[in-house]
Amino acid sequence: MVIYFKSDVVQPPVTLFMGVDKYENEDLIKWGWPEDVWFHVDKFSSAHVYLRLRKGQTIDDIPSTILDDAAQLVKANSIEGNKVNDVDVVYTMWSNLKKTPGMDVGQVGFHKETDVKKIHVAKRISTTINRLTKTKRVETPDLRAMREQRDRTEREDKKQLIREQKAQEKVEEQKRQAEAEMRSYTSLFTENKMTSNVEAGYDSDDFM
């Protein structure tokens, strides 16, 4: 099962989500999307919270208010982290998560530490948690099917883009050929290549 929360600190609202336990976290790690941003309390066990970026959006474009909501959510869902002040929350793109065979269920590492960002959380803000909790819903999505559908859609979009590019290239090539033919045709009638009737011995007086 996956728990979803709606954050309305921006418009349109965005969805934050997390697994109900470490096994669901494992599925989210396995079947996450390249557009997903992963959040976790640094140095403490906590929930794995995700934010799915919009098309064209990057991790650096996430509004600070959304970062605050995600950070509060992982802190509130950390048994130890929720009890202390001044914790850091790390976040990175799903593609930077590294899973090796020797890791425990729900445990991850990183491919590049330099791609991991941090946000400091001074204390729990109950009003934020209460606001998010009111929007809470629990679902049982087929994460694998969703990821496979996402990949199919991406492949079709890429194929369509290639078709459009080829069509555009064909139009541009036809335009270049037409312009080249026009230049060639025009060059036959330039003044310096034309002769008068007189020069050619065909003065109209010869017919009088």
C-alpha cells in the first residue's frame, strides 16, 4: 500500500507519497520513476517520501514550500527523528538511488553523493503535519504496471518526436532544393549572360 498526501502550498497542488512499511518502500525503490525525488531523514530511520516532478521540471525547481512539506513529512514519520530538533533531510533523484544485494529491505545508497541535497529542519511543525494528514489517502497501486505504462508512453513520445523531426527535415530539404532550382533558373536570365537581337545579328531592321 502507498500513502498519498496532497500539498496545496502551491497551485496546482502536488502529491507526496510514501510506502506504508519497508516492504512497500522496497517496491517504490524498484519501480520508481526517473521523475521521482526521494526524501529521507539523514542519519535516522524514517519513511521514504517521494515527489513526482512535472514534465520539464528539475530537482532545482522544487519550491521551498514543497521541500518544507516533504521534510516535515519524513521527520514526522521517523520514530527517532520525530523526537529531536535540528535534523537534516536528504533528497535526490530516484535515479541516484543505489541498491546492492547485501542491503536490508528498504535500505539504499547513492550512486553519486554529490547529487544528494539537504534541507535543515529545526523542529516539527504540527500545523503542517495536520494539514497534510487531512488529505491522506491509502491506495494499493500496481507500481510495476504504472512504471511499465510510463515507459511505453515515453517510448511512443520519442518515436512521435522522431517522426515529426524527419517530416520537418524533409520539408526543409524540399525547400532547399526548390530554392536551389530557383537560383539556378534565375542565373540563366542574369543581364550579363543575355544577348540582344542586335548582338546576335537579328536586328529587326533586317526584316524590313
